[in-house]
Amino acid sequence: LHDRDGKIWMDGELVDWRDAKVHVLTHTLHYGCGAFEGVRAYKTERGTAIFRLQEHTERLFNSAKILRMKIPFSMEEVNEAQRAVIRANGLESGYIRPLTWIGSEKLGVSPKGNRVHLMVAAWAWGAYLGEEGMKRGIRVKTSSYTRHHVNITMTQAKTVSNYTNSILANMEATDDGYDEALLLDPAGFVSEGAGENLFIVKNGVVYTPDLSAGALNGITRNTVLHIAKDLGVEVVQKRITRDEVYIADEAFFTGTAAEVTPIRELDRIQIGAGQRGPITERIQSAFFDIVNGRNPKYAHWLTLV
Ligand code: PMP
């Protein structure tokens, strides 16, 4: 990913892709205090547009706030940086990665006095869990790792350090031949995937863990709440147990990278008919209509680059 042509926005300017470097004594590299976003741009009839740009930028600033970091740019500048990288790299669609980190002025746990940096990169990225998975559903394993407790590294912040837990869970699940991990919270209730929120469907009602289970407040999750309402499908946010997932009629993951990915199996137990379920399919198709600019009701969620 690092050795290629293109431009990356770094601390206020577009620099050559290969020159977008940090020092090895970067505080965040040692202690993991940093925050990032994952954003997608889609090709629409009116041109390339970033989906829910403002909400992603707000979450980035909130993540930084939770970490007591002050991003030295305005939200408008960060929005503009994301549009700029899509344009500068000539992308019709793609994934955008803003990241804020603490600089290398000094080490030691306290980052006080170190500069806060921000970069934004963008590249082409297809279906995160595979095209096949989008149609047929993926196979998921309950992780042996527990998702973060809400009073450890903060679960409403999309922090760099939270992803050690995601990496462990994802590697364990994929080493065991599954596509993705499902993590439980410290009390044993369903929290989220390594990089996705979870939804299940039972008797026509959609359920998703409430955020006290330590799941990230996903922007795709929120989009699905809107879609379900439009479709007249009831959504309940509540505590969910792993066996409720086993006996659900349908299940799916949501995320900026994962979009809406059906789940056909958890822990080798088939969910429903073992394929993408009918409500999942309707939500997935409504999602792609919205992100690709085919639903005028949500045109305000698309920012042309
Ligand atoms: N949970 C985790 C742990 C994630 O990494 C992500 C991806 N950002 C999500 C949930 C979904 O969030 P969103 O829909 O905002 O991408």
C-alpha cells in the first residue's frame, strides 16, 4: 500500500504517496493513542460522492475529544481534505482513511506538549468481506477474546488501540477458517464484529445490541435504522445473547468497509436458511440505492467531491 503513485493529505498539504512518512519515535506508534475513521466514496449519477462525510468527521473529532487530543484543523478543513484526496487520486469510488496521531517530540506515557497530526489517504477498495459473501453470506465464529469493557479504552471512540482486540479476534477466526469474528462484551452479551456492527432478524423484527455492550456507534448501523423505518420494519436495540443469534431467522454485519454483509453461520450453526435472508436483502439493496445516489430522500448524505 505504501509504495505507489498518488497523493496523501498530511497536516494541511497534499504530499506524494511515498513521502507520507512519520518518525519511528512517534508517540502513537509506541503507546497507541490515536483515532481514525473509515469513510467510503461512491460513484453516483451526479458524480463521485462521499457518504455521510459530516457524520464521519464529527465522529473523528469526538474520538479525539475522548482521547483528550486537539485536532489542529477545523471540521470544514477535514471534510475538504477528504474530498481533495479522492480528486487528487482520480478515484471514482473508494475508501478514505483519516487518522490523527501524536507526534515524536518526546516519549513517556504523557503525550503533553507533543504535536497532534492528521492525515487523510484514499484508495480503491471493493467488498471488505468478499463479493461472494455479500450474496451468499459469511461464516462467523464467536471469539475467545472479549470486546472492550466500556471503561477501558472507551468504546465510542474509534481509537487505534481498540483494534488490537479486533486484530486478535479476526486472526483467530480466519485462522480457524471463518470469515470474521463476533465478540461478546465482558458480561457475555453480543457486542460487535471485529470491524462491524451486528444485526439479527427474528419473526420479522430486527434486533441490534444497544451501545452499552461496547459496540461502536456505527454510521452504517444508523443508516440501517433509517432504512428499516422506511421499510416499516421494527428495530429493537437490546442486550443480545449468542444463542439468540444461533436461532435468529437472519443475521448481518454492517460497517463502512463491510457495508451490509449477510451472515449465514455462527460457530458452525446455520442461521435461518443458511443464506442471505429476505429482510437482509431488502435492507442491503436499499443501502446500495442510498449510497449510489438512487434514493432522493437521502441525497443530503452524499457530498460530491
Ligand atoms: N464496529 C467496529 C469495531 C468497527 O471498526 C466499525 C467500522 N468503523 C464498525 C463497528 C461500523 O462502523 P461504521 O458503520 O461507522 O463504519
